[in-house]
Amino acid sequence: MSDVIGHAKAPSGNGYDDKKSLSAREIADFLREHPDFFARHAELLEDIRIPHVQKGSVSLVEVQSEQLRKKVRQLNYRLSQLISIAKQNEKIYRVYTDLNVQLLTCQSVAEIQLRLEEVLQEKLDLASVTLKLFKGPHALPELQRRLFVEKRFKNEPFFFGRLSQHERQLLFGDEVAESAALILIGNDEPLGIAAIGSSDVSHFTPDMDTLLLKQLQQVLSFVLPGLLKY
């Protein structure tokens, strides 16, 4: 906007010619460079009128007050969101901590599967949980094992996101898994996959933090080798 304020008189001693026509931009720049201007000329705050859709016109003080109230409302809303997220994260952290303690006392693979289902499905409302091992009577065939390891675990023992229909069928069967978290179990060698499914397509995404699932992966990698020997 290039409106010109004709013959506006700038404050003296600030590098402006008293008779010079000032543009709106120059006035705005001046006020930015002198943020204490209205503090030194407080009488202007009530005299300046600003168009308002509902009230016709309001003073600069009223505009500033309304802007401040709006910022306070936004900050309160944001604070409420952060508190809600913090409470949710605390709940999830406690659930995983309790789960890890329970897994350390499991005496069989079937018991591990049961604990995973009880905690993740019932307490975190996830749709499905399954263990697919690479050893034992119900192990994934070699070709399918290689498919997952080479495709989904190239750089780290985690995968978050959507699976192909074939992958979903192999891991979850007819269970719901619109998005999934996959955990490759094992330290020295891969022992299997823990697969967690959600009914929400956006629940598990590639940018998710792995801290809690990393702890779960470490516990499963510690417990399972001893159980697979029997």
C-alpha cells in the first residue's frame, strides 16, 4: 500500500523534515524504530480511531486490549493442549513400563502373546497385536521372513506406516491393521516380528518416536531366546 499522508508533521529531532510528506510505510517504520513513542505521547492513544466492522470505530487502546485478550485465549488453548498431550504421554509411558515388567516374568511364547494383547489392545485401544516368530512350529516361511527383513527393516528394527495387502494378511490375517508398527526382535539374529495394528490409518506414521517401542524390543529380545529353546 503506497498511501501518502500529506504534510504530516513528524516529531522533530528524529531525522524527518517537519514539512515532508510521509508515506504510510515511513510512519510504520518510524513507530517500529521508536516503540516508546506512544508512551511519550499517551494522549494520542484515545484520539486515534480504527475502523471496526461491528463497533464502527474503536480506539487504539481497545484494539490493543482485544488483541491481547485474543493472544491470551490462544495461549490458554495451547496450554490446555500441551497438558492433555503430557497426560496422554504419561499414561502411555506407564502402560509400556508395566508391560515390560510383566513380559520379564512370562514362561512361554503364548503367555507373551497374551500379555501383549491384554495391555496394548485393552489399555491403549489398539486393534490387533501378533507375534510372528522365525522359529518353531508356526514360524514364518523363509521367503516371507526375508521379505519383511529386507524390505521393512533395512536401517533399523522398526517400521511404522501402512502395509501392503499381502503383508497385512501374512502378519494379521483377518485382524484390523489400517496402519501398523512392526518390531524386529533379536539381538545377534532375527527371532521374529512383533506387529501392532491400529484401526486409524494415521495412527502409526514413519516420523514416530521409537523410545518406548525400543524398550519393548529390548525386553522381547532378552526374554524370547530362552523360551524358544523349549
